Amino acid sequence: MTDDADDLNDAERKMQFLFALRSRGVTDPRVLGAMEKVDRGAFVTGHFADRAYDDMPLPISCGQTISQPSVVGLMTQALNVQPRDKVLEIGTGSGYQAAVLSHLARRVYTVERHKRLARSAQEVFDRLGLSNITAITGDGSRGYPEQAPFDRILVTAAAEDPPGPLLAELRVGGIMVLPVGQSDAVQTLIKVTRTETGYDYDELLPVRFVPLVEGIGHD
């Protein structure tokens, strides 16, 4: 196959990818632009590499998953990241979501309990030249107090309730987006906005994520 045909296939695949995002409600031009810049294929390896551009979650190592692109897009859209924002992500996984955030924010800190995932994600960030992301191995349920407060917090694992330490690390006026609910039942994606007097909660859509686990993985 010629290079021209490869280029055409890539362009077509990218167009279909963006069309799928729009058709599922991802309409913010900045979010679509960021997702167009991040090649999901860089974060999917092994048996599932050829499914990288399908709108579906895929398994990665350590029993985790890479979220389906439309969910990444909807969560990012709800987070409403601004160019000067400092963002905390809990649950690095493959690193795909953090890479998307890196094109929207000033600085992204991402915490992962599995050292192997944090390390491989950091390698991909370095390879892609995403120098405004720092991957940390740690207990995400405690957030990252060393850099708090944050303008935005995104959690990619489900807790029964928004964890207290994360609420405390959110700046007044800041937004947190996270799935809540039992890990084996229906979960709801919620948006938390910190106000001068407390927190406002908005329910967004039903989702399914791996559970938020305390502590650090043994790997």
C-alpha cells in the first residue's frame, strides 16, 4: 500500500473518530481539538492495538482499562479546563486521558496506584513531548496534597462518595468530575463545583468504571 493510501486511511479514521465523538455529545471545539491531537493508538498496545480508534473501553495491564473515547470527551468537556488551570487526575491508567488534558491545561498531575502503569504512561508522555504532565505513583484516594489546591480534578475510578481529601484539594470555584456508586452497580458521573459556602453537585450520565482502591498496588 502506498504512503498516500496510508495517509488517506489515517485521515478517514480520524474523521470517523471525531464524528463518533460528536454524535455522542462531545461538542466543545477545544475538547475535540485536543482529542484530535492525541493519538489513542500510542496508548493501546498488544492484542487490542487495531481497536484503538473504536469507541469502546479496552483492557490494559494491571487489570485496568482505557476508557472509551466518548466518555473521555464527555468527562473532559464537563471539567471545562481553562488554559491557566492546574489539573489533578486520579487514575492514570494508560495515560490517554492525561494526554488530552495536557493540551487544555497549564499543568497536569496524574496519580496512579500501579507503579508499572505510571512508569509506562510517563514514557509515552516523554515520547510524545508532553512536558506539562507529571505521573506519580501513589494512593489517589488521598489526592496529591503537595500541589493542592487544584483548579480541576478528574477521577477515573468510582468511589461510593466523592473522597473527602479530594474535595478539600479543590480550589474555591474549581470543578471535580468523577463517577460515584457501587463498583458492581450502576454508577453516575457527577460534576462537583466548590463554592464559597460548600459544594454543588450535578448528575451527568450513567457510566461504568473500575473501583477507586486505597493504597498502592504491589507491582
